[in-house]
Amino acid sequence: MEFETLRLAGDGLTLAADAIGDPAAPPVLFFHGGGQSRRSWRGAARRIAEAGYRALTFDLRGHGDSDWASDGDYLLDAYARDVGCLVEGLGRKVALVGASRGGQAALVGGTRHPEKVALIMLADVAPLISDMGVDRIRAFFWASNAGFTSLEEAAAVLSRLLERPPVEDNSGLAKALRTGSDGRLYWHWDPRTVAPEFLNPPSEGQAINAAAARARMQLVLVRAEHSDIVTDEGVRLFRSLAPQLIVREAKGAGHMFTSDRNDAFAAALHEFLQTTLPVKS
């Protein structure tokens, strides 16, 4: 079973996707966090495909191999409109999975199409998030703006974000970087995606709250045990807005746990898919 690369229509641009599994099987759509790529979900996607589903991992607009927004629109609503286009384009009931920014997009975009979405499963996403955690992510983006002279330098910045030692073999990072006209290495995203006006403006909190309140499908939050983004207060608010919310905890993990622990995430996802979007025998 191998991945195939597709290009599907978002809102006024095209999005790159890796797809695996039977094309006729129920679709499960995966969306990565800001600054990541569709490859961050490959492990979970393969596991879900092996369980009988069609798994599609997407590069968000402005990331990886997806189009950059010609109008520079990287507000949450733009990502959510892309999700809506994908859901409508597939034309059948789907499940949505998202981490961080991709989870916000899945929640806002998916709840606008309740008849097409059976499950939204979120990795460390809640209506209320910690300013401290957002500041840490902002610092990572700003530290990356000038680019890097080597893979080692990029790995050092990434290890500070993930709060763990750099890996010994940095070769895998090459896929996440592009070479600029100045010869320096840059993360594979449009620099405008991390402009200050796109990082947690108040209007986006309101949109996420409204999405949680209108959700009628099953919602699942997998909260990182050591998250500095999702707080107890944020979980309480989420539950008050969406009483059907189920919360699980990823033990020993931080906010970016889907970057290298998503095989374990897949087991919980499969559990909920079996009841909300079962594979026909």
C-alpha cells in the first residue's frame, strides 16, 4: 500500500495531498499544524488506511507543495474555507483530523458542513489557548524568518520549539526546507503565513467558540499532557460549548506531539471511526 500525490481544490487555490487506501472507502482527512507539512501525518494515515479507510493528508495553503495565497490571506477563515471545499468536493461523509492550526481549520470548516462530517478529532486544540504557548510558537517562527545556513542550524531551532535534543541525523529535515534565492535554507512555507496579524487574533477565538457551539457531530480532543497551549480552563470552555466532546490525554507529550508520535494517535482515532464512520463489510 503506497501513497499517491494528488492536487485538490481549495478556496481559489489548489492543495497538495498524499492519499493512501481504497478510493471507495470512507475518507479521513488530516491537517497539520502551522509550519508543518502533510508528511507529519503519514504514520497515522498509513495505519488508518490499513484499517480500511481512505486517508488523505494535506498541506495547508501556503505550506509544503500547496499553492501560496496570491492575496496573502492566511487568516483562520481562509484555511476553514479550504476545508469546506475539500469536504464538499469529496461528496460523501468524512472524518476530519487536525493538529494545532489544522485542527482549528477542521473545527471551523467542518462544522459548517454538518451533514458531511461524522467526526472531528483534534490534537491539542481548544477554543481558549494559553498566551504563553502562543508566544513560544511565535518566537520559533520569528527565529526562522532569516533562514538558516545549514540543516544543523535549522535542527537546533526546531529542537528548542519541541523542547528536546536535536536528532543525530538531520537528513529528514531537508524535505521540510527550501533553498531561497540567497542560498539560505527556509522552512517550506510562505513567510506571510507567520505574519503577526495571522497569529491568534481575537476574531479567531470568536470563530472557534462559535464552531464548537454549533458542532453536532462527535468531537474528540486529544490533549497533550505537557501542553502549554491547551489549559484546564480551555477544556472546561470547550465542554460547555460542546457537551458531546470526549477528551483523551497523550501521556508524556507536548503540543507538537503529532510531529513524531502520530502512530499512537491513530489507535484512538480508529476507535472513534469505528462508531462514527464505520467501514462497510
